[in-house]
Amino acid sequence: EHGNRSDTNTDYPFKLLCFLKLHTYTRFQVLIDICGVDYPSRKLRFEVVYNLLSTRYNSRIRVQTSADEVTRISPVVSLFPSAGRWEREVWDMFGLSSINHPDLRRILTDYGFEGHPLRKDFPLSGYVEVR
């Protein structure tokens, strides 16, 4: 109804996304977005979700992988150039960094901002008092 879903190990999202983009029978050539989800009760508390679109076959797929605070995600910016912005956003909001990302800096918060605001353990009023 809403497309397909595939869960993958943290080591393999790049390989799976490469297959999905380049294989003749899939051709998911459009990366819609990358988003993060925080489940603090899980051992691997973070989930990174890649949403892809195949215009050739008019179908969508969601690829999900789990990570913890220290796991570094493989960047997919070399496969999907638009991923650079989404990977920066996931890092800025959740603190999930990518290995050898070409431009990993804040995108939605100020450069001096402390923490990652979409994490469930982020204080409601932030770390710095505003006057």
C-alpha cells in the first residue's frame, strides 16, 4: 500500500542502496530523504531511514538501519548527491555522524549550539539558559 521496507545491518546500507539504485529490476534512482528516529529503550537506540523512489517502476522503498551513539553511518552522498544535506541534518538533530562525510557541519542549528535537539535525552529547555 505505501511501498516496501527493508531492514539492514549498519555495515551494509551503502551496498544495499547501491544495488537498489543500479539494478535493472529496481532502479530506485531518487533519494526522497534520510531521517533519524530515537528509541531510547532499545540497545541500538537510533534508526536511520532512507526513503527511495523508482520513477521507472512507480514504487517506493524504505531502507532502515539501526545504530547506537558511537556507530558511524556510511555516507551515501557519492551515490545520491542530495544525501549530503540529509546526512548533515541527521547529524545535527541526532548526533549520528557519517564516516568521511565531505561536509559534516550544522545545518539547522547555530554553529555554537550544544547537543542534538531531536534526541529523547535532550533537555526540554536546552543546555543554555536564554535571557
